[in-house]
Amino acid sequence: MKELLLYMAKSLVDHPDDVTVTEIPGETPVLELRVNPEDMGKVIGRQGRIAKEIRTIVKAVAQRQGKKVSVEIVDA
């Protein structure tokens, strides 16, 4: 799922080299997505629509694998 999130984020932004995903282990692992500050709007979208869809896709893939995961978009 980390690779999927990285791929999706890099496809959306103008500065793909600045995209990082950090996995924080736990009962429900958290994937922290960091992008260049100039690209935050492209990852979040209007009224958070893109961020919501990113979370939906990652959670759906995780569920198919029998796992749970949470996606957080963090300021750099």
C-alpha cells in the first residue's frame, strides 16, 4: 500500500521528487504522506475530494489484503 500511495501522489504533483510516504506501525498502521508545500492543494483537492479518494483507494486495497491502514497528509 505504501507503493500505491507513493505512485498516486507522484502522479498528481509538480515536484514528484519531494513526495515521501512513512509507515508508522501500530494496530492500524498509518501512512504519512508528505509533499512539497506548493503541491498540497493538488493532493488535497477542492473541499478535500482528492484526499478522500486517495484514502478510499488505499483502504480498499488494504481491505482486499485483509489489512487495515490509515492515510494522513502531513505538512512538510
